[in-house]
Amino acid sequence: MDTNCKTDLVVNNISEVFNRMILDIRGKPIKTMVEGARSKLMVKFNEKRSGGQSARWTITPTYTEMLEESKEWARNCNALMAGPDLYQVNSGEKSYAVDLKKWTCGCRKWDMRGVPCNHAVSAIYKSKQQPEDFVHQFFKKPMYLETYKPMTYPVPGPDLWRRTDSRDIDPPVFHRKKGRNQTQRRKGQFEVPKPKDTSRIEL
């Protein structure tokens, strides 16, 4: 897996969350849908921006939990110093090379997700340093605030738009197809269908 994206998940959560957010507007005409999505994002970004400015954490909560989990598992590791910033960490019958200068571990978890794994935490404690200092800046408060810094500005309604001398553009002619409109998402070619609920409720 690529180590640039700083995640060890292969999921489509962003698309799923956005799709759920626009559930009430995605079936509307294109202009209404786009304006609705813009308004929702405007409010959402403002909430994240305001919440981030007043938050007391320095590392985002999700990755703080990951780090705490690594600290717990680090108790089962034994770090042996091989040289400056270089350690061999034994965990059960396995051993891993940890380089604190390059922020890498042989298990590659630290490399992929940007949060020290249990082997790295063991080496960090051995070097008398704090694991929080080795979390990638992408998951710290300054970067979080930069993410939501861009403003989505309010847009005035059509009655306040500037009039031009050109001819109005009429919308294209819409031909409704026969049958019901499709509302459910098309399944992928290799997507496994959800099992049907065959349970019966007895009264």
C-alpha cells in the first residue's frame, strides 16, 4: 500500500458519508440539487471550523484513540537499541526494525497511517520521548484548521442577480421515461448483494 495517503483503510467512507448527506436533495433538478449541496457544505465547514478552533485536543480524536491503543499493545514489546534512533523491537516471536529518525517500522503500520504503531511506541519510550511528538502533522490541530479554512460564501437568490441584455437561456425539454424512476444505487459487477431478511414476526 502507498505510504503517502497516511491511512491503512481501503474503504469508500467519504463517498458514502457525502451520499447520505445529500439524500434529500439528490433526486431534485440539477440547480436545486447543486444549491442544496453547496448550502449543506457551507454549514458543515463552518461547524467544523468553529469546533476546531474551540477544541482542546492537539491530535484529532480518532487518531488519539489509535495512539492510545498502540500504547496499550506496546507493553508486550521489548525495544533494544541498535544505534542512534535505531531499535530492534521484539514482540512475541517476531522482531521489527524501528527507525525514529525516518519514522518507519518494519511492520509498515507507522509508515502507512502516520501514527506510531506499538513497536514504534516501545522504541519511543525507550528513547525517553513522547509518542505524541511522532504523530504525522496531518492529524494535528493546525492542519485540521487549515482543512476547513476556505470559506463557502453565501449566494444571493435569483431575484438579486444582475440582469443582462442577452436572451434568457431556456432549460432543455425534459422527456419522462416510461415506468418508475430509479431511486436505488446500481450494484457493482462484483458486489455481493445483501442477504434478504427472511425472519417473520410472530404476534
